[in-house]
Amino acid sequence: MPVSLLAFWWIAQVVSPVSSSTAKPGTSSSAAPLECSEVAHGSPENPWERAKRQREGGFCSLIATAETKLGSQAPLGVKQASILADQAAAIRPESALPHVIRGRALMREGKFGAARTELAVATSAVPELLRVPDTLFAWAHTTMQLGDFVESRRAYARLLPSANLISKTDQPTALLDAAWLFMAEGPGSLDSAIATLRELHAPSAPTVRVVTALALALALDRKGARDEAQQLLGPQIRAGAAAAIKDAMDAKLVPAEEVPALLAMSFEGLDVRLAKEHWREVPQGVWRSHAELRLDPKASSKSTSKMGSPSK
């Protein structure tokens, strides 16, 4: 289950506190989590401390509620999380936590430039926040959508071992992102892409289920396991392919450059003409040689040599 942002921050402060020498001007190295911990465990009973505890308790409650809202798939929950983050910031304007909440909410809304700004403010002030799986996912997905693939690969390499700790809502996105990044590296990373896609166990959302099957079939086909790839493409997957791919693009689950290959896979073994039509649309890049092989099987040896070249 997802782990609380506050809980991770408490741990980070104990294990690796931010010193005042590394904190940026205008930020505080003393953490809200320590004050949240004090709220939970009690503090000296005098009027000033009691007032402070009530104030900090309100801050912690707002952050915790905002996290809950972000765990929901409802668009309204994302809006509410942003409002709660603003309210928390009004209590503790020096805190990085409201920036994290706003960054994750903006990411969900597809406002990736603004999301990166908010997340960068938070993680620059408190680098340990990138040890929180949900924050690390937001950073990885945002940088990928902005085309910063070097940073996104670095973030996903850190995230994948703990991907089961992020919000259930975001797990399919994280695994699909990572799989596409592996595939973009070329043939040498196909095994990693396939293993990552297999981690998506029977997704309940129809769009994710169809796109995962198509992506796994494509990766297997690119590896040369065509029979196994075709076994994944049952009538329901093929029938729902076009609509699922469109929905997945809107949800930022599929890179635009992979759409022609996914559509082509959905027609392989079913409609040769339509399959070839989509293979022709595969852009130049590391997998263009695979598309050419599909268009002209006689070019097998030529395509195999091309597919060995690394992705730029």
C-alpha cells in the first residue's frame, strides 16, 4: 500500500537530516514532520505550546488529507488536493510538502511544466523527498513527458524496485513508462521491457489491460517471439485496440512514436493490408528496421543487422 509522505519525511529527517548549510534561503531545514511527530506524541502543556501543536496539527492533517485525495482517480480529488496544499502552505509557507502535493496534482492534470517547477522547488530544498516513492514517480513521469529522458531513466531506475509502494492509481503509468523507456534503448533492453510489462498483473482498467497486452506483444514480436506475441492478441484485445490506444495517449500512457507499431500489431494475423499501412507509419529510429522487416520479410538479414545499432 502507498506509504505516507509524512512518514517517509520523518524517517528521512532521522536518517539524513538536511543541514542549515545545504538548505536554500527562504526554506527551513527543521521539518514539519518533526512537528507533526510532536503533535502525535504530545508536548509540554503550556498555552503557547498547545497553540503551536494545534496549528501544526492542522498542517499535518491537510497534507495527509491531500495525499488521500491524490490516491483517488477522481478529477475532483486532484482539485481538492491542490486546494488543501494551498491551505497547508498558508500555515507553513516555508514547507516543501505543499509544493510536492501541488506538483503531483499538476502532473495528474497534464500540466507538466508547472509540475516540474513545483517538484523542483520541493526537492531542491529537501532532496530526501526523492526517496518517497510517490514523489519520485511524479518526478520520473513529469520529466519523461517533458522529453528529459536521461533524468526520467535515472528516476525510474531508482523507483522500479519500490514501484509497489506508489499509489495504485499510478502504478500502471509507472510500469508502462519504464517499459517504453527500455524499448527506446533498443534490442539490448527488450528483456527488461518484457519483464516490466509482465509486472502489470491483469490490470482492471480496460484501457490499461488492452494497451499492456499490445505493448507486451510488440516487445515480444521485436524480440522474435512472434507466436507468443500473437497468443496475447485475442479478439477482445484486437477489437478494443484503436479506442484503447486513443484513450491511452490522452492519459499519457503511450508515446506518440509507438502508436503506429501498436496499431500494426493489432492487425497482424488479421488484416495484412491494414497492418502494413501502420508499419509504414513507424518513424525513423531504433525500431524502424523491425517495421521494415514486417513490411518485407525477405529483408530479414538486412533488418537484423540494423536492429543491432544502439538508440541515440
